[in-house]
Amino acid sequence: MEQTIEWFPKLMQERGITLSQHQLDQFDTYYRLLVEWNERMNLTGITEREAVYEKHFYDSVSLSFFIDMEAISKIADIGSGAGFPSIPLKICFPHLKIVIVDSLNKRIQFLNALAEQLGIADDVSCVHGRAEDVGRLQGHRDAYDLVTARAVARLNVLNEFCLPFVRKGGLFAAMKGSQSEEEVREAGTSLKELKAAVRSEHSFTLPFEQSERHIVLIEKREATPRKYPRKAGTPLKQPIL
């Protein structure tokens, strides 16, 4: 535990993020709740403390290395699972307002309990539903400064899941493992259809394990065309190509 407490805030500090004792306590609570709930439901295959801090917490916060989080106020996290990347970002940047969309009610129960325990429930709203359905609802459609998805599906599918939530001029961040130029090329048609374009791509490696991470930042140019997203299940079965 001591080692985690040493390297994590140190690496955050190197990136310009100063964590208070309260924020470090929030990460500790997050870790303990994740492991506790994971015994009852499958939230993550990673439970060893060091690995959770590196592969979930550090990896989630890495998005802030490439985006000015102070300029962001509203985030929608699509298919967030156990709260990644949005909850670690919220801990580091307390001003953020977060909406998490997940199709599994058990995960929503965990996320609601987590937000309560971390003292952030006023700023975190968990929505149980499919992205394709929620993305059509007023209040969610074309509404968010930043939308995130972490290793959920191929980019041409993710675009249809996520871009309907992004406001005009806002960003969608696709957080991936290894870089795939082919995947970005394949997503070209869906980007045109959904009125968006790749703004930048970023690669880095995790500090200890050295596994590769890749973030594609996509800018929304216009409001979502009425026909998107298509009905639940269609984007995965028939991606825009």
C-alpha cells in the first residue's frame, strides 16, 4: 500500500495534478469498494492494488494529459463498467459533472453506491440503458462537452454509440489499447455520417507494465442527423462502413 501511495501522487504531480489527502482517500475507498463488490459481480479482472492504480486509475486519468479538463464541465461516459474513466477524472477534477450510461443494472447499483461513498453523488448521475436509446433522449442528445468510451468496441461502432451525446464543437475520446490505423481509416464513413472528424491521436505506455495505450480525439462539427443512432443492437450488427 505504501508503494502505491508514493508513486501514484508523484506521477500525477509530474502531469500537473496535485492530489490532496482527501482525493487520495477517495481513490483508496474506490479501490476497496471495487474489490469488495467484485466478489459479488464481475466488475474487473484486475484486483491487485498496484495493478488497479496503474491499469484503471492512472489509465483513466491519462485522458487529462491530452485534454484541458478545466475547459470541460459535462462528461458522458458510455459503457463505463466500473466507472472508468469518468470517476477517476471526477476525483482529480472535482468541478466535473458526470453522466454514466450502462446497460447492466448491477453495474449501475455499484456506481450509485460508489458515488455515495466518495461524496460525489450530487455531481454523478447513472443512467441504466443502451447508448442507442439514451442518445436519442432530450437532455442527453448533442449535450456534452466530452464523451468517453474505454475499450468498448471498434471505432466505427463507438462513433454511433457516442457522437450523438456530444455537443457541436465538443469532443469524443475513444480510449483504446494498441493503435490501429486501419480501425481509424475504417471509421471514416461513420465520422462523415455523424458530422465529426478526428482532431488528434495520442499514444503512450503505462508507467510500469509498459503496455500501450492509444487515445483518438474526435471533434463534433454539427448536430447529430435525425436517423442516428439507429435502434439498439443495429450499430454492432451493421456498422456504418
